[in-house]
Amino acid sequence: MRALARHRSAQPPDRVAGVPARATNHPASAPPAPRARRHAYDFAQVSVFPPPRGYALEVDAPEAEELHEAAPGAFAGQVSAATAPVEPAAPPPVTAPGRAACVIASATRVNAPDGTPATRTKVAIGEDVELTTGAAADWTASEGTPASAPATDPFVWRAPEVPATVTITASTGAPATNCSATFTVVGASSLRFTKFSEDAFAAGAQGAGMRCFVDMEPMDVSFRNVEWFEVPGPATGVRGYWLEKENAGADLSHHPNKNWVRMSLGNRAADHASSFDWPPPWKDGGYEWSILNRYRAVGSALSHFVSRTLQTFDITPDGTTTVTKEGERVKRTP
């Protein structure tokens, strides 16, 4: 057994226990060439290059490998951001070979008082908007009028009579492609009063009055296709001089314009607030109107509340009369 062990330990280095030797063409005097062995290799500890230097490959000549100063993380064959070829910009989307995508352009028929461009997509109830794709298209609107229009360019759309979010879609070209635009339709949010003149009276006559501009807000839309109306109502808080007159049969109720008033291009209307022709002897007194204001798209049967306006009247024993409305004021003595 020992002799056999010595014999095995003396076998040539290319022999592996249990594997038969292969014939070779080596001369007897030359030692046999070592045979490649199969091993499992682990490259986890092998560095590609010692930072900050590394190997790079020429993009156009990959066989040309050279050592160069490399940023950390670079490796052979990697193209740096500085030397990377610039990719051409992506072409605009097309819906068919050689034909540009469908795009809607819009413009309101009336400008907003604050100068917001006509291309705005926030509009007032009843506003008119012109839309185009540059070619005849089939149009549909989720609300407003008309609800649809075939083979039309431009498409003139009127916003609905109530606040809403509206989608308008155009279908154009062959093969047909669709594009859409979204509009936010708003109503009036408030009324703003600004005095611009006072009434004239003869000396000694009781009375005071003023005229005010009434601006419908917001100002970044057009209310040209909107009407304003003050609702009639009773006097409240009647006291002193005017209470005596009311008890005697005087009508102190609010009797406004019976007609709806259309807003101007600047979202503006006018109002008159006054009290006059009350005879002496005067004494302290007063009353007020709490006026309900409504608005609607021109000619619509559907109206909306916007605000209440407070208008007050006061008189003193010398006939001095004061009228106020939403912060604006006029005062006059006979």
C-alpha cells in the first residue's frame, strides 16, 4: 500500500486521479505541457480599472483601446455624457404619414375687461368662442350650443347658461383624428358699485341722489351676453319721519327697473339711487332696502343669485337727506 501511494504521487502533473492520460506528441525529453484545468472563478474582487484612470474604447474604432483619465464609474467601452453623440429631437406627433396632429386653437369673441387674452379657456355663461383646427372638422360640445356641427371650420360655440366644465372635441382628417379643448364656464361672483355723479335739485327742495357704475365680477371673463336684475322688495327698519309717512299710506317699497339690464363690453351697467320730494316738516327718520340681485344669460328663462345690495335712507329735521348703497354715499341739504 505504501509503494502504491508513492507511485501515485509521482504521476505526471497533467494527470488527475480517475482521469485517463491522453496521448501527446511531445518529445520524450520534454516535459508534457500542463493541461488546462476547469475551475469556478469569482470576479467579484477584480477591478475594471483603478479610479480615477480607466480604459476607453474609441466609438468609431472599438479595437483602439487606450488608457485615459476617466471619471469614477467609467469603464472600457462607456461613452461619457460629454462625448456621447447628441440624439436628434423627436419629431412632432403625427396621426398619419406626413400629416401633423390635430390641434385646436380658440379665441373669445369679446375681450375680458382686465386684458386676459382671447385665447383664455375660462369664460362666462353665454360667452361666444371661435374654435378652429385649420381644416374642416366634425365638432361636439359636452354642453352649450350648438352641441355638434359637421364639417365646419371655424366652429362658433356659445357657453351654457350655467357654470360648468365643458369639453369640445374636433374630429378631422382622413384617417380621422381627434383633439379636444376644455373650458371652465363661470357665473357672476359679485357686483361692485362706484359713484360717478350726483343729482341736481332746486334750492330749498328736499332730496339727494347719485348714479353709480355697477361692475359685474370677475373681470377676467366677459359678461357681455349676461343681464342683471334687481328684485323688488319691501322697506325694512322704517322709523321716525318715514314711519309716519308709511302709516299714512306712503309706499316705501323698492320698485326697480322692470326690465333686465344687459351688461356692457366692460361688464358694466348703471344704477340710480335717490330719495326726493318728501314734504316738510321733516324730522329724524330712516329705512332701508335689502335688494336681491340676479343675473342670467341674455334671454334665458333661468336666472342665478349673485348678491344682496344694501341701500339706506336717512333724513334730519332740516331736511338733510343721505342715501347710501354698497359703500357709496350722497348727502344733501335743501
